[in-house]
Amino acid sequence: MVSLSIAADHAIFLHGLKRLLDGEPDFEVLSASRSGRDALRESREK
């Protein structure tokens, strides 16, 4: 299983990518953020 965090500044793209990856059994989305800075902060909190 591949665990990942995704970041994109476009909400529709971020939502679509997260839904696409959530449907794949080999991927686990740990977080979905609107910026790289938010993604780093979230990864440090986990």
C-alpha cells in the first residue's frame, strides 16, 4: 500500500484526485490540503 498526502490549490481538482485515489486499493490518502504548507503541517501533526 502506498500512503500519500496530496495538495492542490484548486478545490475541484483536489476533491476529484482524492476520490480517484480513494477508489484504488493500493493507495491510502492520509491528507488532502489546499496548499503545500498545509500539507506539511498536517503531516507533522500525524
